[in-house]
Amino acid sequence: MKSNVITTTSQIVVFIFCFITSVHAQQTGSLKDSIYNWRWDEANHKWNLLGQENFTYDENGNVLTHLQKAWVVGSWDYSIMEYYTYDDSNNKTGFLLKIWKDSIWENSTQHFFTYDLNDNQTGMVTQNWITNCWVNMDKWIKSYDANNNNTQWVVQWWNKNNNAWDNYSKSIMAYDSDNNRIDILEQAWNSDSNGWINSSHYLYTYAGNLMTTSNTQAWYHSNWVNAGRTDFIYDSNHNLVIDSFQTWQDRVWVNSSKRLYTYDFDNNRTSFTSQRWSGTTWNNCLKQLYVYDNSHNRIFETDLTWNGTTWEKEYQFFLSYDADNNLINQFGQKWQLSSWKNWYQHKLTYDPGNMKRSFVSQVWDNSKWRNGDSLYYYYSDAVIGMAETPNHFLLSVFPNPSAGVFDVDLSNFPQAMVMVSDALGKCVWKKECKDNNVQKIDLSLQPGGIYFVELFSEGERVVKKIALQ
């Protein structure tokens, strides 16, 4: 059984994320500005640009547009464009997807969303672009009780023959006084009888807010028939220690599977064991054992399988963290031929604000580590109050002030991402520069004022201020 594993490939893929930090009266956060995707060409030992994604936001940090494009034979080939709209409460009210086709943007799909006064989503309509016009596809309608619990969900399909909405399915939910969902009734629409027909029924019980049973029933010959049941048992600290599943056979409950959990004094889960019912006894299947550090971070895991008589080793994982409890290394091994063999490792780094800077994955290739997927994250300073970094002297921008066209000396940076933002943090120019001694930038169409040239290279960030006259 694999756990906590991110599958890697034989190629290196690099994603570069540029973030704009949005500062509002009540909110501060980092907003993703763009993603650059490269793949390592092992044969030619170089990076090949694959694609790019760009995002724009409104003043509340909501995504307005999302553009995806691919780098094909030396030029950009647009792929998809997403547009979003919002109401005054920042609820998403619209989504539009366009696809690049035959050198133009072509409509594809759009969604419309509605909400009640408590910002609960009450409806959604989906339309597809067919033969140069929007055509209804499906919609759903939700209702809520006074505690904002979803009590009904109706799904409808568009009948193009009648130009009307036809019912498709309905879910009716009920809750106890603690707002725990205790009942879900699912129904399907029968067009012949022009009415709702029962389909499935889910019943839940609780001890306080802890679920103790989950029972599934199916509608059969005008009666509810039991199908499956799960029972949950907890320790005195409300940790789940057993969940067991049974199926309904010949009017009795029959054991099927069971999972058991153990915990330490700090309520960290220390083991997980799965079992199957043979008809007379419980048989072991899988087991996982966990170890934690003093900060409750999981630092070790081993996975075992039952061979019928004893537990056999399968995988083990080692994890380490920095002083801020950020995961910085994950190392996995497989048990092969009576010994542990290296499998993969992940290495992560963070900036002083604990924002992820890089992710590098490697896989073991017999005798050495071979690069897998890699992600590199780049950030901008706050949109409001952007300033030069202390190392700004490393970057030469001339002439400064400028009439609109200026040069950036990149002789100290053989490969760098360069972007220019105005005083409000809006990116007005951006380019990945390789082996450029001097990069010429033309902002002659931009209004005069203060701009900031930002350079990102090998984890280093440099910001230089320039004035346009």
C-alpha cells in the first residue's frame, strides 16, 4: 500500500510561480500571477519551455482571468481562457471558458451561480456553445434551513425538444439539533409517471458529534432494503479506533472489512491496520506504523503487508522539517530481495515567510539519483508599498530616469525571470531571459511614474526602481 507518495517521472518538469501579494484593509495574502512550465531534455541537456499560465485579480483578490498557453515550435499557441465574475460578497457568479481554435477565441462553456442572503449557493446553470449560440445543458437548485444546512438539492437537464427543464435527481437531507446530517434521501425522476421515485437512502447516528453508524439502503420493490453498514468506535479522547463495514445478506448483517487505529499519549496516530472477513475469522491485509517528533510532525512511516502468517516489509518513508515545521525532505525506500532499496526523495525549501520556494523530486536509478519533477516558486513583494531590495545594486538599469525605453544589465544573471510592475503592483512587462547581457525594455506606451524592475534568478530576488518621464 502506497502512502504519502507523489509519483515521479523520468523527465524534469519545472513550474515557475510568480506571486503578487495583495494588501487590503482587512486582508493580506499572496496571489499567483503566473506559472511557467519547462521540461528537461536529457538528450540535449537543456530546458525546453512547455507552457505558461497567467492570472489576473480584482481588488478583493478574486481571480478574474486564467490564461493557459503552450510553447510550440518557437511561438506561443494559446490553449484556454477562463473568465470569472463575482457579487459584492465575493461569491462567484459567473464562469466562462473559451478555447483557442483556428487563431481565434471560441466560446466553450459557461456557468451562472446564484446565492441567498446568507451567501449559500442556491443554484447553478451550465451552458455550452453549440453552433454559434449558447445552449442550456443542466442546472441544480439548492435550499437551506435556518441553520444554513443544505436540505434539498435538485438536478435538472435541458430538454431541447420541449425547450424546458426536466427533473433528473433530487436529494433531501435532514439534520439533528447539533446540525449533524442524519438522513439523505435520493430520488430519481420518472418521466413515465411524471413523479419522483426513491433510489437510495443513507442514515447516520451520532454520539454527540461523533458519527457512530452509517447505514445505506436501496429502494427495491417499493421497500427499503439494507445494503451496507459501517460502525465507528472511538477512544476516550474521541480518536477513531475501529471502523467496521458489513453487507446485508439473506436478511442479516455479514462482516466484510475492518480498520483499526492506535494513538500515542499526544493523540498522534501510531498505526493503521486493515482486515478482511474470511467467513469465520478476521484476516490481516495491510499495516502502517508511524513515528512523530516533539512537534507532532510525522518523521517515519513503514508499510507492511500480511502474507498469511507474518507481516512483510513493503515501503518505508523518512521525513524531516525545519524549525518552522515546514517539510523539507521526504525520502522513500522499497523492500526488495531482503534489503531496503532507495526509491525517491523530495526536497523542499521555503522563504523567511514560510512560503514554499522550491520542490525538487528525484528517483533512484540503480546507483544514482535521477531528477524527476521540479517546481520553483517566485514571489513579488506587496502590491502596496513595493520598494527596492537591499541588494538592488546588483542590478543595473539605464538610463534612469527614462523616457520609456531602457536597458537592464543581466551580465551577472545568465538565466533570469524579469518583470516590471507599476506603483500599484500591476505587471506591465515580463520575460524569461537566457544568456542576455543586456535586455532592452520598451515601456513607451505606459504612463509616466515610478516602476519596479524585478529579477528572479536561482532563488535570488532583486528589485530596482526606475522612473519614467
